[in-house]
Amino acid sequence: MAGKAVLRAFFGILVITVWILGSTAHAGAETIKCQTSGNSVKREVMQIPDVEGHTIVMGIRDGLAFFEDGEVAAFRNFHTADVIAGKGVLTQGYQFFTFVDGSTIITSFRQNQEPDPGGKLAWITKAAGEILKGTGRFEGIKGSLSGTGKQFKAEKGELTGKSAGNWIITYTLPSK
């Protein structure tokens, strides 16, 4: 019986320790929302000859990010996309947010794009990712991001349609 009591006490202490450490790890987390607007500035497409309309795309998208606290950052997205026309797109890449003071937040992301059921847009998107690093006032940043977005149909002369996204960034910064 003494062995069971010791085991219960150990298990109880373990549960309490995990709970305390888990709650303090998230206690300092902050969340900020931003909206992005971007346009493709570079795009290379390679045809994959397995099914009609299958391509691999490498691209760069530039734009602006408008944060809920009023800050504006330049936004640059480097990505690869596996596209099957009319079916969907799997995209992955990196995003750079560069603020007026020169500070940056660099993230990686994975995104699913589905055709717009209403046919008005090219794609409806959902994405998630993680913060890889920051510079300046974001040095040591850790966290994640998730978002939804829209890609408009390309107009004459555009590489792809313009995009608009809504992002939620959850992060912690090291203590000063």
C-alpha cells in the first residue's frame, strides 16, 4: 500500500508541475491581428505532365501588412505552390514583415487554396505557420500564425491576381 501512496503522490506532483509550467509558458503570449494586401512580382511556372493543368509555381509576392495597433509593415512572401487547375493549391513558403524602424518578423507557412464556389475569386485560402525569428525589437520572438485569405482573378498584364489576407499572430518576446 505504501508503494501506491508514493506513486499517487509522485503522479500528483507531476500533474501539478506540468500544469504550472504550461500555464506560465503561455502567460506572456500576446496576440495581434493584421491584414495583408499583396501582388505577385515574380513567378516561374513548370508544367507537370501527369494530369491536365498540373504545375509547380515559384513566386514572390510583395505588399503591405496593416496591424490592428496602427502599424504598417512591408510584406514579402517567397513561396512554392503545387497547383492542379480547378482543384486546389498547396502552397508553402516564408513571409517577411519589415517595420518602419527596420525590425522584422520572419515566418514560415503552409496554405491550402480552394477554388471559390461562387466563382468571383480565383481562390479562398487557409494557412498556418510559425515564427522563425525576429530582428530589432522582435529579437528572440517565438510563436505561430494562422490566417484566411482571398486571391482575386488575374487582370490583364498581372502575373496572378491580387491577394488579401487576415492573419492572427500569437507570440512571446524574451524578458528585457
